[in-house]
Amino acid sequence: MKPPYYAVIFTSKQTQYVKGYSEMAQIMKSLAKKQPGFIDIESSRSEIGITVSYWETLEAIKNWKENLDHQTAQKLGKEKWYSWYTVRICKVEKEYSFQSS
């Protein structure tokens, strides 16, 4: 990824009701990858879940939020799967990384 680009940081705490969550998460990941402006996604879950998706523009993020299938998943998340969540949108201006050989 070459900056600048945008990161959507989604942190969440699940309820005890998780039936169907993993399947929906996979569907949303596959759908997001097809969206114009999508770059990549990274996710981890233990006590708190953190998913970071990367996008070319703020408009691409807005379009993803308004996607009807994504809105259905958001509704189910609020009704069933999450006790809380926070979304943060950040502009990435610089990045660097390390990888051992």
C-alpha cells in the first residue's frame, strides 16, 4: 500500500450470542474485497475484536457503509453479536514495516 490511504479501525466486544457471526464475517470480507477503492483487511479477535480495513478514499468508505448487504450485517451486529463497538477512520500518511527472513 502506498500512502496516503485510509484505515477504518473497527473494535468490538461480542455478546455471548455468536451463532452465524463467523459466516457473516467471511461474507462481509469477501464482499468488501469487491468494492471499488478497497485495498486490504486485517483482523484479530480475542477478548476484543479488531478489524482494520484499508481504502483508497473517504468516498469508498462511505459507499461500503451504505452497501445494503453490509447494512444488514450492521443491523444484526447491533441486535445480536456486539455488546459495543467503535469505528475510527484515519488517514494513513506514512507506513513502514519489518519482516524477519
